[in-house]
Amino acid sequence: MKVILLENIKGVGKQNEIINANDGYARNYLFPKKLAIEANNENLAKLKSKQESIAHKKETEKQEAEELSKKLEKIILKIEVKAGENGKIFGGVTAKEISEQLEKQYGFKIEKKKIELKETIKTIGIFNIDLKLYEGVSGKLKVHVIGR
């Protein structure tokens, strides 16, 4: 019997996948626990429209990420920090700080986990930071760290 899985089931399949299941397994376990539905024409049509909707949403998000990437390449984010002699910073500039300043100064909301800092910035200067904006879409941001 062909069924459409409604949830990920370890060893069986992933959500929205069509699988062949034994009649007894489907009727006595999958259907009562609402883990799957029968793969009839109506349910297959619903699944197809749902998958098209998800694909459209992903494409839209990817385009938005590409546009954001182009905007970010044009700006230079300035962050003022306390610094001592020789351009050494007290503490450091973290991904969280970069994220907060980007939202405060330019209104771009980027999660700190999408900012790829190899290590905390500990000196004054201009740094090129890599960003992972979306699956397959990355960007660059110039950060100018200024001492007070």
C-alpha cells in the first residue's frame, strides 16, 4: 500500500515522502497514530500543491537574501570601541555586536550565527567579514573598528 508520511519516521522515511508500506503496518500503526495518510489522488494533489508552495517560498527567500547581499557589500559598518595604545581593543568585537550595530545603524536584521567570524576582532582597522545569508547565498561586509 502506498502512503504519504506526515512526519519523519526513523528507518521508514521522511515527512511528505511517498513509501510502500505493508497493509497491516499502515492500517494498524501509521494511520491510527496519524503518522501517514493513504496516497490516493486527492492526497497526492494536496501534497503536490504543498511542495510547490514550499519551493516558491524558498525561491523568494533566496532572492531576498541575494538582494540583501548586494546591499551589504556597499556599506561600511563603523563600530566604536575603547582602545589602548598600539590599537589594541579592550575586550573585542563579536558577531553579536556586529549584528546589533548592523540593525541599529542600517536596519538590517542578521542573526549572529550567520556572521562568520573566525575569532573575535581585537585590533582597530577595517575587516572583511563573511556572511551566510541563505543556503547557497553568501555575502561580504566591511567592518571598520574605530578606537575612542
